[in-house]
Amino acid sequence: MKTLFDKIWDAHVVTTVADGPTQLYIDRHLCHEVTSPQAFAGLRARGLEVYRPGRTTLTADHNIPTIGQDQPIRDKVSRFQVDTLAKNARDFRLTYYGLNNPMNGIVHVIGPENGYTQPGMTIVCGDSHTSTHGAFGAIAFGIGTSEVEMVLASQCILQTRPKTMRINFEGKLKEHVGAKDMALYMIAQLTTGGATGYFVEYAGEAVRNLTMEERMTLCNLSIEMGARGGLIAPDETTFSYIKGREFAPKGERWEQAMAYWQTLHSDEGAQFDKEVTFDVSQIGAMITYGTNPGMGMPIDGTIPRLDEIDEAGKISFEKSLKYMGFAPGEKLEGKQIDYVFLGSCTNGRIEDFRLFTSYVKGKKKADNVTAWLVPGSWKVRKQIEEEGLDKILEEAGFALRQPGCSACLAMNDDKIPAGKYAVSTSNRNFEGRQGPGARTILAGPLVAAAAAVSGKITQP
Amino acid sequence: MKQEKMEKFQTITSTYVPLPIENVDTDQIIPARFLKATTRDGFGDNLFADWRYDKEGNPKPDFVLNDPTYSGEVLVAGKNFGSGSSREHAAWAIGSYGFRVVVSSFFADIFQNNALNNGILPVVVSDQFLGELFASSGANPQATVTVNLEEQTITNNETGKSESFGINSYKKGCLLNGLDDIDFLLSNKDKIEAFEQNRAYSY
């Protein structure tokens, strides 16, 4: 009896080092401009080629502007980094989706939307949110640049086998509560290190009821509780999402794939190292109040008091609240905010834009709010336009930007100014993450929409 | 077969820099705006940049790296060090600043791998041992630790107490001998090809 994780892991073991790591074969490798240049430089220094060029795909996303992408990137250092990626693609003969390519977008958005991400695969990228692809029943995890070089050189990686955890979400979600709220609730319960050393399988009625986009949001945030990855057994929702997409198997290959993919689930009675169950009917719309994603609470909740924090954590807790300009025991509902960011590999997909638009339709953006709406890819942006969502957004006072990671990590010009509050659908509220001194309140697309319209932290 | 890629790790006795903050994420270790480089060099100058410098780039006197009382090749940090982003730049920054060891009661996975791949040893100690290290350096900034990788022990030389720490023997060998993983992987090419030919379902 095997878990889903065991089945996929075991199918990719090339060899195991005695009292050491496993040499794991990698099916898909995604690269972006920020964490790959030193790896390609390493290959050159060793005189190596890319071992299996067909298994690596490159996209520019982290360090690019989200307006005026048809112009050369103004920041010289950023431009050089993106040019270096293009040069590496040419020199090593790799597929590259550069700026203005209709396939360009955030690495964890374009993999799934093109059918490149499939059940049973091992997928890596020099980016911790690679866990997103686990939504399809794949072992997908973020790696460092030395490991990027390993994959380029050998299509393999050395990894210690993680422990397994199953997180069951049972029951039915309340109205206006979604996958982002489930994830923020889970991380608040388990803490940011609560799943370190584990690979998580998400299961239960509430997970089965999620769309693929929502499953991606949940798996995306696995790393925020320390897990290398999170995965969900593929089912009809998964198969119908993949079918017909650009790189999905076709014809007879599709039948073969389905025969295999349908075996990809944890066997009844399979043992997990840890198992946790949440009742989703208890979850409300969530926000964060601190500087790590584990510092979350329901919108109508109260920040913990100092006497509720354990001794070793007090310095960090007080530092965190000081940074945010909040006080222990404070309520945040009704608090004025300055920025709203809809986008990122967490919430930059078509469904996130549908949700946001459904809320702001017929309403107006608050005057005190600057809103950045950044589609996860050109395909997402195109679909927004095809569905007429852009018109509804425009009438409500919102404009769409061009795809990229944008204000999630603020490597480009999309920086939240120091001291300003941003309700952000991204994944990290770390100090300075969205710009030096920026204060991030993480939330789902509906909470972001409600904040954009009211100018305050508001129940959607 | 293997080439020496990293400095060999030898037993270290050193003063240490205490950072009693929990959940130090890699965005604090090296903020994203410094990730635009295409080489591995120079990140040490921006290690903990937003805690270390004010807006004008002047050192903030209250941050420990700006306090000449504390120095050494060992960084001692609160639990869950290195969480968040997979950026290896965090390990490069720590290494190029001059740290060879990071001690904490808990590390994030990816950071731990990145550190090891750059010849930096993450040492996991108990919460109590960690608390005593902070207490020792608080009382005497010249307090030292000894980290012996061969024996897998760390000693607080103020209290005389030691703890053993874990590391898999493969990685231990890499650190002691200054080797990295790529040559190992390349030496297994025949196994990789055999795997590709024999897998039950191929993508």
C-alpha cells in the first residue's frame, strides 16, 4: 500500500546513495531569469551541454516591467539579466518564452495552462512556488541554483526523501470563502515551519470540490508552512482541465496517459507520517496581520495579545507588529488600506480575475486605493478580454497590466511605498517583500476586491 | 573523478554573531532587489540589507552585524531560519560575508540544501542549547563555539556543554572533501540512460 507521493517518487528513482540522498529523475524543468544565470555559467565553466534540452523550458517573469513590455527594459541590470536568459536559451538550444511571446507568463501559470504540467511527473524550478504544479498530482518543488545546474547537467537531482503528511479538508466552505482562505487558515494553524521536512497530500471533500485554479492556489502555498511541496490526486476535474491543451497527450497517447494517471492516488490504508484534518465550515475569509504567512486570522478576528505568545517568539512577534504598525489585541476590520494587488503565481489565473470582477461589477474603486491587476500570463490576459472582464473592470475604475511576478516580490518598478498598506493576493508578507518598508496584508481575490472598493479591510 | 569545488570544511572554533529572531526568511537575508546579478559574487555586502542599513545606506547601529562587539565565522539564529524563497543568493550572501556555519534549532529545507551545496554547514541544536548560546554571548561577546564536523559535535565553550548534530554521511563527505554533487551525477550517466529506457510510463 503506497501513498500517491510514494508511487510518483518510486517511479523516478535512478539510484540511491547509501546513507545519503536519492538520485531522482526530473521530467520537467522550468527556468526563469533570476535563479538560472549562475547555473548556466557553471555549465560553461565545466564545458558541459544541457543533457536533455527538450525537458527544460525558460520564461522571463520575475524581473520584468508590467507596462510597456514592447519597449526595452529601462533598468539596465534587469535588462542584462533577461538578455542573459535569452542568450542561454540560444546557446543551449532551449525553448524560451521571452517578453511579448504569447506563451510568456509566470512560470507556474504557463506550465499548467499549456498542459506542460501533468499527473505523475517530477517538476522542478529554481523557485519555491513550484509546489503549485502539485495540484495535478505531480511531485513539484523548488530548488536552489546549484540544483538547477545539476538538472541541466544530468536531468537528475539529489534529494533526501521527505516524510509524508496528509491534510484532509472536510465539509463545505461558507459562501465567499475559497482556496486562499483554506491555505491561510491551514498555515495559521500549522505555522510557517509546521510542514518542514514533509511532502503534503491534500485530500477530503472540500479539496475534491475545488477547481484546478483553486487547487493550484492551495498547493502553491505549501511552501509557506515549510513543505517542499503539496499534491492532490488527479481526478475528472484534473483530466478535463488538461485535455486538449497544447502539450497534453493526444489520441492514443491520451488513452495511455489516462490508464496510468488513474492509478495515481493513495491506496486505501496507506500510511502517512502525519495526518491532520480541518473542518472547512469553520473557516472564514482570512487576512494576515504580521510578517509571515502563518500570522493569519479571520477578517473579524483579533491580533493575539502578547501574553498569548510563547517566550522565545516574543521578540519576533513585537518586531513584526511594529513593522506593520499594528498593536497586540487590535482588530483590523475597517482599517484603511492604500494598495491592492491582484496577481502572482498564487492568484493570477483566470478564475481569480473572474472572482475579483464578479465583486467589483457595478461598483467603483475607492479613491484612496491604487490597484495593480496583473494577469499571470498573456493567455490569462487574452481570456480576460475574451470574456469581457476587462470592460467591467474598466467601468469600475481598474486597469489591467501586462503579465509578470510584479509586486509579489517587487523586483521591478511595481513597489509598494514604505509604510503603505497593500491587500495582496500574493504569497508572502515578509518585511520588505513588496518594496522596502511596504506593509502586506495577504488575502484572497474576493477580499482584495472588497478592499479595493471600500478602501478598507472589509468582509467580501 | 571528482574535482575539488569548495573549500574543505575543517573544525572551527570561533566567536559567533547572535541573531535571536525566529522565522528569518530569505527575503531578509537578501532582499529581492539584489537578485539581479548574474554571478555568485558580492552578495555579502547586502546580507540582511534592510536590517543592516537605513534608507540612505548608512549602517544602523542597533543591528548586530554593525556592532563591532560581535564577529566570527558562525551565525547563531532563532528557529526556522531560511524560510521562504528558494533563492540560493541567501546562502551566497552568508558565505561571502564570511560565515561558514549557521546554528539554529530549526532550518527551512531548501535553505539547508543550498547552504550545504555552498560549503556552509547548518547545525541544528536543541531549543535549550540555542537559548544558552544566546545567553553566553549576551554575557560575554567573546564567547566561542567549536564545531567539529568529523565528530558531528558542537560545543558552547562558555558552558562546556556539547551536543551532537545530524548530517547524512554523503553530504558530510562532500563538505569534508570539498566536493559537489555534479560530478557524482555525471558519473552515473549509464544509470540515467538505463532509467530512461526502462521506465514504465514516460513523459
